[in-house]
Amino acid sequence: MSLVLDNVSKHAGGHVHIENVSLTLERGSLNVLLGPTLSGKTSLMRLMAGLDAPSAGRVLVDGKDVTGVHVRKRSVAMVYQQFINYPSLSVYENIASPMRVAGRPKAEIDRRVREAAKLLKLDKYLDRNPAQLSGGQQQRTAIARALVKDAQLVLLDEPLANLDYKLREELREELPKIFAESGAVFVYATTEPTEALLLRGNTATLWEGRLAQFGRTPDVYRRPANLTSARVFSDPPLNTMRVHKRGLQLVLATGEHGLARGVLAELPDDDYTIGFRADHLYLTRPDAEAIALTGTVAVSEITGSESFVHIDLPHANGGSDRWVAVTRGVLEVEPGERIECFIDPRRLFVFGHDGRLAAAPPLVLAA
């Protein structure tokens, strides 16, 4: 099947939940909805499923308008972060329930329940009731039920958030394969850019109920269409600063000067916003072309394998920006300490007055 959202909006109680979103999701595709909490991911999924009706726009399945069709009359499976199971049924019967409703043969039900249970590490718990399971096991039961339903549209709303790290990694690899083979449209909501990259497929970046960008996940990450999309697809947060370009000279908001090299070199003279990710803010000079700035350490976080250094950079005319640098290993710096940092002009995203991308790093550097 194909699913098309045609300029759908959802307004309720004077609030905008979704505004003019258009998307086309193809059969067998994996589509990630990426955005922070309250960006509209769950609201959009409810419109896709038929749980809510849009205030404006249409929802089409295989070209047929299903805008007013209730979820019960659609082929939909949905799993939420907060798992939902039948408390009086065993794990086996929870997983089997959609196939029993569909009238599948007993032998097929048994085979598919056990296959799904094995994949989700539930084969030892099939005789237990949900109340006898951990939270992660209950979530896996809900996912297994969605796996066997053979729905044309599968919606997973942050379904792995309650699982342990190892199982999350395994399922991130296996789930897309399973749903691609089924031919279903697979929609997966997450707040984590890393999860979107691991799942691959397509990514839609959402912000305050609006679609910032949709495309192949690597393309959206490497070439964000606008500043909003770049911010959504960056964790730690995207480092940004206003700059002014005049000829070959670049003046940063801090008052520091540099040469307009790299992606800035061919742009017309104007004011821009530069953006770059935390792993492209260096605390040692990477090469002779790097632009040096001096700031103050605000916070230093050490994870063991990496250090996250938050740096305040005061503007020449008031205000400031806070940047984050990620470095390997343990870097011991103290709050209030003056620190020099460097940006590589070849690795900058540059955005114009309208927030749209004006220049981006070459693909060989964009990762």
C-alpha cells in the first residue's frame, strides 16, 4: 500500500498540533518521524491511523480517500512507548490475538507466535501473564503482537525506549527487515537522531507540528534543507552563530575575524547563520585554515570514552552563544576556565535570512 497525507492539519482547543503536512510513504518503506517531545509525532501518527480526523486536508491509502474512515476499518498496527497488553491473557494469547480475530489456522498462529517470541526473547515467557513480566518484556509482547498482525500500516511510537541497550540494538537492525519483507508501510517515531541514523530508510524532521524536511535519512542528515531540520537532526544541539561576510573577510558575532574560506567562499556578501555539529568544534587546531575563537567553559561532562565541553562565547554587542564540543577520552577543564576552540570553514552549514540552506560541506566531509 501507499499512504499519502495531503496538506493535513490538526487544530484542537485553540492549539495547532499539525499544520499543513504533506507526505507520501511507499509500500515496504521505513519512515522515521524525528523530533523533540511535542513536535507532533504522535499527533501525526494518530492521523495516519485514523484514530483522529484532520481539521483540514486528506489521508489517502492506495489513492483512495480514507480521511473519515475509522481505525477499525483500516489495516493498522500501533505500538506505543507505554505498552498496552491484555492483562487477563498469557503472553502467547496476547501475541496470537490479532491472528485469532482474523481467523488464521491454528498451526499458522502457533508457528508465527513462536517465531515472534524467539525474535523478541520472549519464548521462555509465553505461559506467563503480563503482570508477571518486567516493563521491557511487556513492551516486547506488544511489539510481537504488531509483528504478527500483517497490517498494511505499522506505527511504532518510541517503542524501544523501555528496553535495555543490547536488545534495542538488535531490534533496530531486525525490525526494518521484517516490515520491509511484509510490504507494510513502517513508521517509527523517535526523539533520537542516532536512532534515526541506525534505522536508515527515510526521515521526516518535525518541529512544532510542522514538517521541516523529508527524504532519505543520510541525505537529510548530511544536507538539511533548513536550520530547523539541522537542529532537529543534531544531538548534542547544533552549534550556531551569526556571521557577516564581506569579500574574503568573515566577521563573527563575537567580534573575531577570519577568512571566508570553504563553503563561505562563493557566497554573496550578506549576513548568515553558520551551523555545525559538536564533533566539528575542535579544541586543538585541526589545520591552518581553522578559525580560532576564545570562550569560557560553562559545563564539562565526562562519559569515559568522550568529554562534552559546553562553551559560552560572548558577542561583541551583547548576548552570547553556547557551543558544545565533543572530544575523545577524558578532558579535564573547569567551569569558568578560558578555552580556545576552532571551527573548520569547510565543515559549516550556512543558512540565509529565511533559514534555508545556502551552502553545505561537500558530501565527503558532511558526516
